[in-house]
Amino acid sequence: MLKVLFASTLLTLGMTGMAQAAGDAAAGAGKSAVCTACHGADGIGLVPIYPNLKGQQVAYLESSLKAYREGQRTGGNAAIMTPMAKNLSDEDIADLAAYYGAMK
């Protein structure tokens, strides 16, 4: 019974899109050039108003970028970030999140 429940849960997660494939950090490095203008080449914000991305949780980075892309985040740096995220695909976002999340 436990095996059936486990398999059912995995199937449900896969069907609802909650299960996500990990991004490619190497691909994210190549896509991060535009990010460096504010967040620095090392993922550390150049001025205090720009957050550090280095070592952030991957899930947080992904959800933040998707929220900016969809216009769901309106405060803080949304005026800057919404246009930046507008053209990012889910794969781009996963790759960037993997890149910055892997930085130590």
C-alpha cells in the first residue's frame, strides 16, 4: 500500500508541474551577463539596493524570477526586474537559479 501511495504522489507531482528538473549551472553562467550589471560578476550586489544572488536557494530564485516575469511582484526593484525577466523562459530561469545557487 505504501508503494502505491508513493507512486501516486510522484505521478501527481509530475502531472501538476510541481516536480521540476534541475537547471544547468554552466548554461546559467552563460546567460548571466546581463545580471552582472547590478548583481556583480560574483553574484554580490554592486550597491545595497541590489540583492546578493550568490548562494541563494534555487527555489527562491526561480519563484522570484517567475513572479517578476508574470508581473506578480510590484514593489522594490520590480520596475527594473520585470522587463529583465519578461523574456526569460522557464529553462533560462532554472539555469540562472542553478548558477547562482551553486555559488559558494
